[in-house]
Amino acid sequence: MRLGPRPAALGLLLLCAVTAGAGDAEELHYPQGEHRSEYDREALLGGQEEVDEYVKLTPEEQHKRLKSIIKKIDLDSDGFLTESELSSWIQMSFKHYAMQEAKQQFVEYDKNGDGSVSWDEYNIQMYDRVIDFDENTALDDAEEESFRQLHLKDKKRFEKANQDSGPGLNLEEFIAFEHPEEVDYMTEFVIQEALEEHDKNGDGFVSLEEFLGDYRRDPTANEDPEWILVEKDRFLNDYDKDTDGRLDPQELLSWVVPNNQGIAQEEALHLIDEMDLNSDRKLSEAEILENQDLFLTSEATDYGRQLHDEYFYHDEL
């Protein structure tokens, strides 16, 4: 699941974006229930530009780099790629490219080149001006008030990421700001922010009703709409692990933090389903090379992008 540039008017909508992300990925991968092979290529290579670059490689070089990647995925060196090995590799790829993107953004945000990103620099990059809202004064316009709330949340996350209380964020702190789900010291902040957003009765948990937000069934309807049924199923079967009818802080974390693990597992299973010729539920090098195009249009190689990144195909990862 690749993270792209954030909308200028919204900042990092962590809680909104991550809960929608898995559904968006599913729709891109299986539009109207049909598998789209281009999704696999884009996941492995990173997009059309990287696909074009991959095509420019000679067949011999493609083959050589692909075999090197297969070897790296095979953690136990038994000559086969299991679901677990494929899933772990895809998750590692997700994180690698997210960190690379954050590093590139850091340079863009650091306007004066002093090695840190100040709150003013962040605002200038995002909004072309410095914005400063009064924390205690609500705005009359509903849209402007919504933006004020989001901007204040961004500021709180920025301050939390700033561990050394300096004038700005260094690279490591900036990564924590952009990807709090990847940094241990931000975990409690992510949980508390989610509770503030969803725990309406202040009991420290999120009930099903709170999970569904403002939804109320139409009194004239016989049943809930399909999307509500899907959300209820997610609450009961994916998040509420102890089946007590509410999400505790750790269960809440599994909801609000991007579920790259689930996406990676889904892609790993898909690859095995499509490429496993002898039904042993694992992939040999021969099976992968037999289905090379499919493998290079999947998340496993970031849609072929990894063939152009020495981090992945070089002998030492």
C-alpha cells in the first residue's frame, strides 16, 4: 500500500485515511470483483514509469535481478517461497518505500536547508502560508471549523514527534510525524488521538455504536445498508479480538493504523493461488520464472520497481 502526497487542505488524515485504505486497495485490485493484473505490476514496480524502466532491461538482466530477489525472499533458503515469506517481503517493501518518500519530502519541507523542518516550514509547504488557529476559538463556518480541528491535530502530532523540543523536526522525527505507525514512541499518541475522536462517552473504549459514528438506521428501512453490514462485520471479526463488544486501546490500534500486513497477506495468497503449479502452496523459482510477468506485476516486486533498486536486487540486502 503506497502512501502518496497528502491533500493540501487536509494534512495527514491518519484516522480517516488508514481506515479507508484497505478498502481502496481492494477496489483497485479487484474492481467490480474482477482481478486487475495491472495492480500487481504497479505494486511490484511502483507505477507506469517504473514499468517502462523495467521493460528497458534486457531479458538476461531481468532474469538475473529477479532471481536475486527470489533468493532474498526465501528466508530459510529451502528453495521455495511460502505465504509467510512473501508477506514479510511485501511488508518490508511497503516500509522501505514509505521511508524513502518521507526522506524526499523532508528535503522539500526544509526550506532553509538547516537540517530540520519547523512548523512554519511545514505550513508553507502544505498551504503556501503560515496558518495559526486559536485552540479555544471555534469557527462559525462548518467547513472551516473542520479544517481548524484537523490542523490542530497535525500540530499536536508535530509537537509529539519533536522529541528533543528543538525548533523543528530532524529527519527521524519527521518520519515519526509522517508515519507515526512506524515509530514506537508515537503509539500512545495515535491511540489517544483515536480515543478523542471516537470515544464519545469517555470510558476508554470504542463501542460498536461509536465505531459506526453518526450512522442511524432509517426508521422506514427493514435492514441496514450494505456498507454498515460490512463495517459491523469488520468490528466483530477483525478488531474486537476478545469479543467483549468494544475496542480496547490495543484493539483500537489495529483499526486506526494502516493494515499493511493484511494487504501483504492477501497479495501473497493471490500469487500462490495463481502461480503454484503443483498445488504445494509454495512457489519454486521455476514456477515464478514460468509466470515471470505475473510476479513482476505484483506487490512482491513492487510492480517491478525493485529490479531498479539495488537495495532489493543487490547481493547484500
